[in-house]
Amino acid sequence: MTITFIILIILAFYIFLQDPRFGKAPAGERLIKIQKSPNYKNGKFENVHFTPQLTEGYTMPGVLYEFLFKKTARRVPVTIIPSIKTNLLQLDVNKDILVWFGHSSYYFQIEGKRFLVDPVFSGNASPIAGTTKSFKGSDIYTVEDLPEIDYLLITHDHYDHLDYKTILKLKPKTKQIVCGLGVGSHFESWGFPVQNIIEKDWHEKIELDQNITLYTAPTRHFSGRGLVRNNTLWLSYILETKDFKMYLGGDTGYDTHFAEVGAKYGPFDLALIDNGQYDIKWKYIHNLPEDVIQAAKDVKTKRLFPVHSSKFPLANHAWDEPLKRITKLNENEANPIPLITPMIGELVELRNENQQFKQWWEEVK
């Protein structure tokens, strides 16, 4: 009876993993291309430098026990996250603006083109419904609120950046997808035409049109949607026009890649850098706030937009700690970097270096 029960559990788990939400592992010609990448070694993608999942001295059982049974107070806000509902469908496409949707999802327009980065509108950052729910008030936007998207940029295939339900709804609105090697396999399995998918390695150049160039660069992270890790590539983007530069950073721990990006592509007008869902226990794969300040200096940015916070409880810190810590650390700098900290939905003027933002999180319990 026990053996039968175990077999049934294994079978049920296997069937669950076949659900389309998990995507599809790279195979065929796509896998052959991946295997030729200098960043693919020993059957998986690797970071530039050795990157353990956990900091030395910590164990996965200990981390899981703390996360499940020693939860920090205020991981989830009691009151509603404030927001502004900007009508994106009526925006003049010639206005260079950005709208943040919380966490690492945002929309922006530049040079008459519409971009969408790592969209998650399903209210959940997990393949299991209801297990990693978004904060109240942080989901005022839906795919229906978006105009047609010229370029959908994906930094990596984790569920809080590549959301199956959102992506399916975006299919009729999305002209072109740009992602790391292997990630296109998910999109193809979800019915997207292969000719609309641009998959790139680190250190590649993409001429989007005569006015916009996109470059890919490393981050220090990992990937995977099922049981297999690092079979697709994680990355960041550098977007360059004739007179404006943006660093679109994906999830990452601090490393030399920031200084290398700054030396090769900087200075930047704006950098969006991972600041949230961190812990000293996994500092190699997610920046601590002090790392974000240093990273901003490294990439030589005029303004800093700290993202990856204010929507999902993926770490054991208070929900507003990332914004509070980055603000305090920056204030203590000899030369503070202007911070971009809008409410969800608030219009950010890309070319307005004097735009001010209030500390809205101080009003939320």
C-alpha cells in the first residue's frame, strides 16, 4: 500500500510538471546553439565567477525553516499599496516615459517604440496558485491596459519575471521578444512564432532600428522553471539611442559585471537595478542595498531606479525595507544619486533629471 501511494505521488508530480506553465526545456537546434556558448559548461550555464546559491555558513534546510516558521514582521503590508492608474492606451508614443508595475515589471517608451520588461500581472509569482500572492493594491494593471508592444524584454525565466498567464494574454499584442539563450523555448511552446523571438548570449548587439541599439550583458544569478536549473540564460540589457542610455538590470548579486558595463557603455542616464528580496544568506544572487549603491557608481549612472520590491514577499525582510535602506544609504553618500521611486503607475519622465518623487512607502503600514 505504501509503495503504491508513493508511486501515485510521483506520478501526480510528473503529470503536474507537464503543465504548459513550466515551459519547455531547450532541445534540437536551440540546444546545439546553447552548447556552443562560452558561458555553457558542464551541461549548464555558469556565472562569470563561482556563485553558490547560499552564502558560506548557511544551509538550505535552515533557510527554509526560517522562512516558514520565523517570518519577519511586516513581510506583507497591512494596508493597500498606493498607485496611480495612468491610461497607457492614450499615451503619446513620442513621449519618452516609464511606468513601473511593481517588482521588476515596467513599461517604457523611447524613440517612438514601446517596451515591456518582465511583466507579471497574474497576481502570483509561483507556478502554484495562491502561494506567492501580490500585495493588495499592487495589481491595478492588466494586459488589457497595455497598448501594442514593440519589444518584450525578458531578463530570465523565473516565475516572478516570466509569468505564463500574462504572456499568453500578451501574445496578440507583442511584435517581438528579446530574451536569453534557451528562454525562447518557453515562448515557442506557448505558441509564439519562432521568427518573433530573438535569443541572445551575453555580450551581443541587437540593432532594433536605426535609432535604438540593444546590448546584452551578464548578471550574477541563475535560471530554471522546473527541476532543472541553469538550462536557460539570465542577462541584463543596455539600451542606447543617439542621446540617451538606460541600463536594464535583471536579478543579480554584486560582482565585477557592473564595473565592466560602466567602463564599456557608461555613463548612463538611468539604471534600473535589483534591490529587494535579498538576504545575507543569498547575497551572491541578489544585491543587498549597499551593493546597489556601489553598482550604481560602477555603471556610472546619473539616476538610479531600485526595483524588485513592493509586490511579492519572496524574502524574509519587511516589505518596505528595501526602499527604506536604499534611501538612507543614499542620503549618507557624499554625492547622493537621484533616486527614482515612483508609486506603481506613476509616470516617470525619462529625460527629466529634476523630477522628484515622494517617499510613498512611509504612508503604508
